[in-house]
Amino acid sequence: LRLPCNSLCSSQMQDSLGGNAKTLMFVNISPAEYNASETMSSLEYASRVKQIKNTATKTQEGEEVARLNDIIKRLRAGEEVTEDEIMKID
């Protein structure tokens, strides 16, 4: 589902409404008659947003991040790490 970015809210939330994210949206409505138009607009927008279905998954860390985390663990444990191991580029 694609929401048109014709409102400030849509354009600001564009990155959060798709992709690898879970988004929680609160909509404030007013019982006052002079806010009826804005309330209806907000409810219609929320209704469209509710139809978006994403499946957020944890991003897998790359080999380089895993290698650097391993070096950090070894250093914290007091082990020696050579400069060649640190500077190794795959």
C-alpha cells in the first residue's frame, strides 16, 4: 500500500511506514464540532496506515562486524591482538 505524501505527516513518517520497521501510531481526535474536519482527516489517514503490513526482522550483522566484536572480546579478556588482525580487510 502506498500513501501519497501530500501531507506533512505522510512525508515525515515516510521512512517509518515501510521497510524493516514496526510503527505505532496514535491519532488524537476532538469531539468539538469546529475540529470535525481535522478529526475525520486524521481518522481516514489512520485507517489507510492501518492497512500497511510489515514484517520487521533483526538485521544480521556482517562478517566484518562479527570479526571486530571478536577482537573487542579478546582485548577485554586481556588477550593480545596483533595489528595485522585489526587491520585485516576482506
